[in-house]
Amino acid sequence: MRTGFKLSMKIQNLMKLTAAGAVLALAAIPLAAQNSTYRAPRAEGGHADLNGIWQTMNEANYDLEAHTARPAMALRPGPYGPVPAAPVLALGAVGAVPPSMGVIVGGGEIPYKPEALKTKKENQEHWLERDPEIKCYLPGIPRANYMPQPFQILENGSQIFFAYQYDGAVRNVYLKDPGPAPVDSWMGQSVGHWEGETLVIDVTGFNDSTWFDRAGDFHSDALHVTERFTRTSPDIIQYEATIEDPNVFTKAWKIAMPLYRRQEANERLLDFKCVEFVEELLYGKWRKHPLTQ
């Protein structure tokens, strides 16, 4: 009996090691290679169908780089380490930052120029005053795609349109280049084309008023984002964005993540017009009789 038990345990352990090895081997294969045989349904016009409501499942909006959990985005020195800043102390665990392996391709840190890195660190220290998300500014690109709310892609043979639940943001993707953007804006100007199964979008014409995340990662009005959307399964789009800004970064860098199709039968974009939610924050002090803090 004892010999049989030991043999059974050895077999179980061998099976576990074999399964773990298979998982590690699969993880080592690039996502595109794992799904190289998948061909998305066709939309009107014959290109891959990207229509649907999509959302990320990651912590990129907190910080694009790999990071550990911490008690809050806004911190202050404590007796045994950082503690939440006074304005967010009452949020407790709700205000904590979840950990993440990051979404930067190849890992590592964003390649800031030295002076720009100082600005990024200052942004972190003054997050409550500076983060455009807190003030309900439009999120910009690529941040709009990994905000913790869904967005919808609407595609036909001649038009592609993105609608975001957060702040009612939208963008039209030109399929014929109209030339330089007439004015800089939060969401920039998007010009798209197809490379086989992949929708490639060049986005330029940004202002410098958006961030990439809550960690203070920022850009100038020279930002250029090249996005790639590729359907890799019925319910997944593999998203990549190459980011260039010679005023802020020493070289181009890339982020990547899957976008997942929302599965609820009654899923739709709802109203989240947050401008009215921040009126008290931005303008409450100008009331004739300000509310008590």
C-alpha cells in the first residue's frame, strides 16, 4: 500500500511538472504566433471585423511600468514608511494601488530624458493637483484605450469610429489622410490604414494636457502614437502602441495589451459625463457660501 501511494504521488508530481512546462512553453511563444491561424470575420468592405464593445483587464491606468502595491497614489512620509496623503486617507483600501507587471514591451522603464524624468517625478508628488483624469479632461491616446471603462469600435466599409464611455470621448479615424491637424487637441487626429489583418492608426496633433497614467507619465505636443489593432480570437484584440516624443523621450517605446470583448447580453455604453462631477472640486471655492470641507 505504501509503495503504491509513493508511486501514485510520483505520477501526480510528474503530471504537474509536465503541465507547468507546457504552460511555460506556451507563454514563451509570442501571442501573434499562438493565434497565427485565426482569421477574423469580415466587416463591410472585406477587412477584419473589429466591431464591438471592448475593455482592458489590467492596471495600466495606474502606472504603465511594473510596480508593487502601495497604499495610495498620493503619499506622504510616515513613521515607518509612506502613508496616504491627508486628502485621500479616508479612502482606505479603496484608494490603494494594485500591483502590476506593467505593459511596456520588453519591460523596463520609460526612456525619459533627464529633465523630463524630473518632471515625471514632480507629477507623482503633486498627483492630486496635476492628474488630468481628476479634472475630467479627455484622456488622450493611448490612455483612452485602457481607462477602466469600456469603449466601442464601429466599423463599416468606409468609416471607423471609436466611442469611449469615459467622459463621452470620441474619435473618428480618417481612412484618407486629410493633412496636418488644424489644431492641437486632447484626442489628437487619427489616420488609419490596413496592413493585412491589422488596423494601423497614426495619431498626431496632440496638445500637452494629457497623461499616460496616474503615475505622472506625460508627453509634449510633439507626441506621435502609432496604434495596431489585431483580432487574435473571437473575443480578443491584441493592442499595441508605439510612442514617440523627441521632446520628452530618448527613443521610441511600446506598450501592448489584450482588449477583451464585453460579454453581457445587454452591454452598451452608458453616460459618464464626469465634467459635472468635478465642478465642486474645481469651482466650489468660488461659491458665495463655500461648502464646509
